[in-house]
Amino acid sequence: MPTLVPRAQFGSALAWNSSVWQSSSVAGPAVGGMLYVLGPAVVFGTGAATFALAACLIAAVSHRPAPVTERPRISWAGLSAGLSYIRSQPVVLGAISLDLFAVLFGGATALLPVFAAQVLHVGPVGLGVLRSMPAAGAVATAITLAWLPLRRRAGPRLLAAVAVFGAATIVFGLSSNLFVSMAALFMIGAADMISVFVRQSLVQGETPDAMRGRVAAVNTVFIGASNELGEFESGTLAALIGAVPAVVAGGVATVLVAACWGRLFPALRARDRLMAEN
């Protein structure tokens, strides 16, 4: 994206990209379900048509030519270059690792079926509403960021967003009221969207073109690992101490992670601008 969008408009572009992705993730299953009434062939045909349309739109995108650099030979040193670069950049390392540990400890959504059945005593419809709340919060926040992108105090806002994510997780864990739980999940999605927005902006903006692919690969692995391990951690802890204590403990741990990262990564805490100056 940094090679497609001017730096002054990068924040808005990233927010619109996130809002479209979140909206699609919410609307896609619903549209698929309605199309399935007409038959499986209609579903797969529509999917193929939308992929073809996406390919045409991507082919029409023009980008700024990047400087031609010599392509390095494939080696173990080259494969580990992404990790080495991340370790050498405190802002990038702090942003990526903060997200990893926040998602690892704050995975409340994995236990939504348990809370719906045993804590809130709502049926499948209530569970569906609960599942939609984080996405709704993320979409609302992404649209807001697209119109009013964050430009200053990037580091403090990233840390604050993770702390709010943890605090909302605690509220959800302690709640026995459906509407309070819905509001808490909405805030979880909103805070996570701010965290994703700032983190992706910092990581992409701080990474040179020659390293962007390798750093993005490492970042993707970290995100995937934290999501899967977070659900495993939540399920295991819930089996040991119960769902409510597990979610509350995860929220407390997330708040502590945000506080600790502010001290461990002073460069991240002190970061002002979202995009570094050229």
C-alpha cells in the first residue's frame, strides 16, 4: 500500500481498506446464505464472478515504480532478514509484539458460546448478536478513522487502545447482562481496530520497500499465531478455572502488557507521528 498511496493519504487509505474488509466479513456470510437458497451453483458462480471482477480491478491499479534493486540470493540469512530487521527497529518490534501478546491473552471471543449458554442464557440468536458486536465496533471505528485519521500521538494511542481492549474484556467477563456484554464486545472491536490501524501504519511506514515483503510475512505469522494460540489459551484456562475467571484474567493480563510495553519500548511510547518523515 505505501507504493500505491501518497504518504499524506496513507492513514485514510488504510482505514478504508480495513472498513471494507470488516464490512465484507460481516456481510459475506449473510449474502452467501441468501444466495444458497437459489442453489449451490449460484453461490459458486457469484464467487467466481466477484473474483474475476477483483482481478480486473487490481489489474487497473497503477503504482509508483519502485527503485530497481539487485535481488538477493535465497539463503538462510535472507530468510531471517525480516526477523533481524524487526529486532533492530524498536518501534516495529514493540508494535508487533504488543499485538501478539494482547491477542494471546485477550481472546474472549473464543468463549462466546460458553458465555451465551451458561452466563447470559441466550440462545443461538443471542450468540449471533454477540459475535457481530466486535465486527460492528471495528467497522464503525474504521469508517471514523477514514474520515478523521490519527496523525499525532501514535504510540500513546496504540498503548491506550490495547489497554481499553483489555479493560473491555474484563467488563465482558464480569457482565451477566446481554446489553452490557454487547457494549463491551463493541468496544473490544473498536479498540482492536485502532490498534490494527496504528500498528499497520507504523510497520508499513517504517519498513523500506526492499524489506517490506519479509517484514509483512513475519507480521502475518505473528498475527496468525497469536489468534490461534489465544483461543487455545482461553479454552485451556477456562477448562481449568472456569470461563469467567479465564476471560477476566486475560483482560487483566492485556492491560498489564500495555503498561509494561510502554516501559519496555520507550521509542514506541514516545512516537508522535503515524508516518515517519521522509
